[in-house]
Amino acid sequence: MGNRKVSVGTVQLTCTPDVASNIEKAMQAIRDAAAKGANIVCLQELFSSLYFCNVENYDNFSLAETIPGPTTLKLQKLAAGLEVVIIASLFEKRADGLFHNTTVVIDADGSLLGKYRKNHIPDDPGFYEKFYFTPGDTGYGVFKTRYAAVGVLICWDQWYPEAARITALMGAEIIFYPTAIGWALTQPEKVNGEQHNAWQTIQRAHAIANGVFVVSVNRTGTEGNVRFWGGSFVSNPFGRILYEASHDKEETAVCKLDLNEIGFYRMHWPFLRDRRTDTYPPILNRYLDDPE
């Protein structure tokens, strides 16, 4: 089967109002991950700024930039110099009045392979993303990087098995989830634990159901009334946790994956073989009001 090993770097950081310093800190973390042997490095959702979606404020639209743009150009140069793949989440200005929550995939030669625009846009207290982001129109996608075929989904997308399934069916070997999720400061610890457990469990379930590696990279630190719970993690194709970050510390880690495990688990647990696609048309309905 050959050597299909790839090392994945996860960068879990706190952010400040200083965009330039956030970008420089993230770039240094990418360098650190590369020095530890990372081939692919993933940053957290909207890594260059504070999580501005905790309020509805028109001034925050000034944080958006074009793709390609100044940040992608910096990251492309860095990727080429280090020969690493970089997965980076940005606030994209597509046109005047049209903005997306977008993740770019930059190959190890510095080329911009493409981008994925977040499909599922939340609107909850402290997460007012519908004020800022237009739902994505790129469709789901897989990017054939130098080291692996990677799929990218973003934060709220991680709760939807349909998104993970489609991405896996398109050939993803690793699904990356740049993320910004946390606890309201007023919540009791019991609720906090329940929420974190659900968040990790559903992503591990995506790994199991699809026979793929899952890499989730969250931010940490307190911003406004939200304490981001960190907990970035890597799951193998059967849901086993290979690495898990702390809740409250900045951490740059590297985890080695053996992509041959995908074939092993899919052969022994042939969920893709036994899918009954002929029975699935009802899934296209919003809800089955009068099921037959």
C-alpha cells in the first residue's frame, strides 16, 4: 500500500484586537509546526481577528479582505518556503455588500488550490453570523494537496452529517474543521461539559461513519461573554482521539496520521458499501410533515 503517512499541525490560539499581531502569531505557529514535522497546518476559524460576530456592528465589515488578498499572499509565500499545506479561515469580501466566511487551501508550493465558503450560518446569542456572512455557494469540495486529499468544512458545518458525508464521498481523506465555539460565561459547568461532549462526539461520529480522519481546530481565550473552549483534536477513522488540546491554553501540536488506516477501517466496517442510496430521497425535504 506504500507509505501514506502525513503529519498534521493544529494551531489553537487566543486573539487580540491587533490584526497584524494575530497574523504574525499564527505565521510563527505555522513555522513551529513545520519545525516539528507538520506537512499540513490548519488554523482556527477567523484567526486574524477577535471573533467579531458576538455583536452586530457595521464597523466590523472593515475586517474583511479579498481572496486572493494581503493575508493569502503572506500565507502563500510562507507555505512555499516551508513546503507545507496551509488551511486558513478568512473573512472574505467578495464585493461591496457581499461577504463570506471562507477557508482557503494553499498547497506546499504556495499555490492557492481553492476556497470553501461556509454553508451553514448560525444565528444565536453571541454568534450573530447571519448579520455578516452570505451562505456559501462553492459547494462542498476536496483539495488534492501534495500530501493528502483534504476536505474543509467550517464550525457550524460540523453539526451536519450531510456535509461530512458529501465531502467524504468526494474523496476526502482528512476533513478539517476550523472552528470558533465556546461557552457563555453565565452557564453552569454541567451545561459546559454537555455541550463540549456533544461537539466532540458528533465529529468523531463523522469520522466513523465515513472512514476518514477528522481534524478540528478551535480558538481559546475569553472574548466578550464567551469563553472559547479550545479542545482542538484529531480523530482517526474509527473515532479514536489521537490528540486533544487543553481548554484554556494556546497549543501548537503535530499529529502523525497513517492514511492506509482509511482502507483498513472501510474494509472491516463497510458503511459506504452498504449505503441504500435508493431510499434516501426524503432527506432533501426540510421536514416530513406527512410521512407515508
